[in-house]
Amino acid sequence: MRGGAGDGLTPPPPVPPTLGLVLAGGLARRMGGGDKTLLPLLGRPLLAHLLGRLSPQVAALAISANGDPARFAAVAPGLPVLPDASPDHPGPLAGILAGMDHAAARGLAWVLSVPGDTPLVPPDLAARLHAAGGAVAVAASAGRAHPPVALWSAALRDDLRAALAAGEGKVSRWAERHGAATVAWEGDPFVNVNTPGDLAALEGGAASVRGM
């Protein structure tokens, strides 16, 4: 049982119904192109590791990605794959908006976004970001914030739609506009895979991949 903020025995309050959104729309140029989420780590795709960690924390899951959704079917059968609403809005904010619209249509008031190349997210990610309060909460570790790893109120979707139409493309700036709280974790559970060297380093830290 996870401890509460007081005696370490009281469970945390229930997490409101939340959509877990995997942001898988990057071009992976430093990895030679393709889908980083499908690269193998310890014999399983990065996406499989991430979904295994997110699934117990949220009410539903979806993938934000453009292109043929069938490429994810072997790893995540039946999982919705959400394209950007417009080709003019590339980047994580467009994916987050697609997640907000998908969540709102299903009666989910919150979206928890995580990049698809971040396989070590902690088991208390959703609970601690919700506990921060407010409309936006951003995860941090190792002395820096990770704006794409964040909790978003789906009620902000019209504001985000307008911001994208006005040319906004920076996740951190839009989050700060809405008074984002920052929640810090010890260590670096939000390490991501940008290069072959990053992937090799994760392979070398096999114990943390399996047990974190």
C-alpha cells in the first residue's frame, strides 16, 4: 500500500478519472527515424514498458501519433491512436489537444501526458500530480522540469486550440500561462531515449528498468 503524506500507511485519495496519453509523434531523427516507442528495451518495445507503468494509474489509455495506427497494434491492441487535428500543428501541444478532446468525449476530465520514449515513469505519477492541485501540474527531476510529462485539465482544450491557432508551440510556455505546479521526484525516473547511447544506457541499468 502506498503511504499518504502523514503516517506512511494511509492510502492516497482516489485519482480522478484520467486519460493516460502516450505522446508518440516525434520524428526520432537522432535515432535514424522511425518510431522510438517501438524500439526494443530488454526484449520489449519501449511502449510496452510505458503502458505497463501507466495502466494501473489511469482510467483509460490512448496514443497520440500521426500516420498509420496499425503499427502500434501488436504492442497495444485496441488502444485508440489519436492523430493531430491539423497538419499545421505539429508537436506535443497538438497531441495534448487531441488527448483532451478524446478525454472530454468520454467523460474524463483529466489527461496525463507522457512521451513515448520515457519508459521509467514512477507508479505515483498520476497521484502526485493530481495532489498538486490546479489545472496543470508538471513533473520534474534531476533539477529540471519535464513539461511533456504533465497533468492537464481537459477543460483547457478550447484555450489550447486557440493558442495553437495563434502559433503557440512551446509546452512549457503554455503550461506556465495556466499557473502550472511543479512536482519533483528523486532520481531521474523521466529519463528518455534520444540516441542509441541512451538506449544502451537503459539496457545497462536493467535492474531499474525492471523494478522501478
